[in-house]
Amino acid sequence: MRGRKRFQDNKLHNRNKNTEALNKKDRKIRRTLLSRFDLLNRFRHWYLGGISLFRSLFRIHAAKQTILLIMGALSVCFIMAAFYTNAGEFVVKVDREMARDGFYLSEIPNFDERLITLHAVAKEDVTNISIYNIEEDVMNIDGVHHGTDYFAYTFYVKNLTGETKDYRYTLFIRHQTKGIEDASWIMLFHNGEQEIFAKESAGGEPEVQYSDYEFPFLEYAKDPEGQQTLLTGSELNKIPQDAVDRLGLKGLKGVYQLNTVPFASGRTICTGLREDFEHEGMDKFTVVIWLEGEDPECIDKIIGGELELAMSFTY
């Protein structure tokens, strides 16, 4: 029994030893195969990693391009918004605070559209005219209603804030070229009352005009006596000789003089305060612009010039 057991133990030992040798051999074979496959896997991982990196870089590049395109588009939109108006257009704006409270603009009195910005198209290729060439009903037509060689625009502002408010309006030059503003005259109607504005003369005096007929729109003048005066006697000697020769005023016993209001500053034409503007109240404005042929600054050098005005409303 003891000898048989030893034999069996030796047999078991040899079997285990053979099994271990086979396992080592198998492991050696497996390592060799794995190492072979490992090279392929490494190449595969390197290749796929390169593609992944390329795709990542491409995505980053594409993302950067997208961001740049978006920024470019926003910049273009900003520039277009900043310079939305074409040369010669007239722009009316209510500031943010007033718009937030309930001030609105419209080209028609029923306010079907409540806007905070209005744009009136330009009047192109105009030549010089006289105030006598402006239609008498110019303030009675809504919206854009340009005449022959003059700009005309009527609009409304309404208070829907629920309170009585004061506001200020400012009419100013937004853009000009070739000194065209020197010969531009502006007539502003506010609730039926008008004033005529012109840049002061080269000598620093208010611009005037002479005629042997009464000037139009006097019945709507805010200051009728200040806007038109009748020169007689020795006062006729104040009329410049070139105006006498040009208009044929020599020998007349009386000559009418039209007096304008000088611009408030270099770029500001006028500013006004509207007090006690009640809730649901509505104000009407008409702006008329023309090149006054009797203005001494209305000369050939302003041909091709552009003028763009704007009006703003603030508290």
C-alpha cells in the first residue's frame, strides 16, 4: 500500500509537472500572439487616436470659425443698426425711459402702430427754391409728403404713461457734407405753430429775406411780429444792395423782411420744452427742409451735398 501510494504520488507529481509545463508553453504562445496583436492594436489606437485628435482639432477650428462668423454677423448688424439711415433721411426717436413709460410715435393720429423710432425717406436731387414754393397745406398732410425740391414730414407723439409729463424735443444735424447746412432752412410746426430756422450768416447775424409781398405761413408763426417786419423810409437803407438789385426792390415804399431763428449751436437746430403733457395727449410735428435760394451761402459749392436731420425726445 505504501509503495503504491508513492507511485501514485509520483504519477500525480509528474502529471502536475507536465500540466505546468503545458501551461507555461501555452502562456508563452499566448504572450507571443498577444504581443503580435498588441502591435496591431497599438497601431489601431494610434491611428484612431490621430483621427480623434484631428476631429477634435477640426471641431475646435470649426467652433472658432462659427464663433468668428457669429461675431462678424453681430458686428455687421451693429454697424447696420448704427448707420441704418441713408444719407438725407430724417430720424425721430423716443429715448428708452420715455418708451418704457409709454411715450409713442406714429405717422397717423389714430396710432394703429405705436413706435419709438420713425424714419422718413430722403428727398433726392433737390435744387434751391423759395419759401413761396412750399405748399400752403404742408402741415396738414400726414407722414412723408415731399414737394418739388423740399422735404416735408408730419408725425405725432402720444403720452400713454397714465401721468402728466414734461418732455423736451431736440432737432439736430446728424450728418452733412459740402457745407449744405449753411443754405438749409428748416420750418418746424409744433401743434400748428411754426418757427423758421437757418444757420446764422457769415457775419454772425440771423439770416433774413426780403420781398415786396407778405411771406407765407405768417398766420401760423409762433412770433408773427418777430418773424416778419415791414421796412419803410430810412429802414430801406438797411437792405443790402445785392438784394435790392436781385429782387428788384428799388423804388418800393415798403419791403417785407423775413427773420429766421439762428441754429442753437453748430449741430443743434433747436430745442423746446413741452410742459404738462397730459395722459392720452397727442402732439403734432411737421418738419420742412429746403435750400433757400436767397441765402447768400446757397452757392455752387454745395452741389452734391447731403443733409440728414434727426429729432429726439427726452424727459
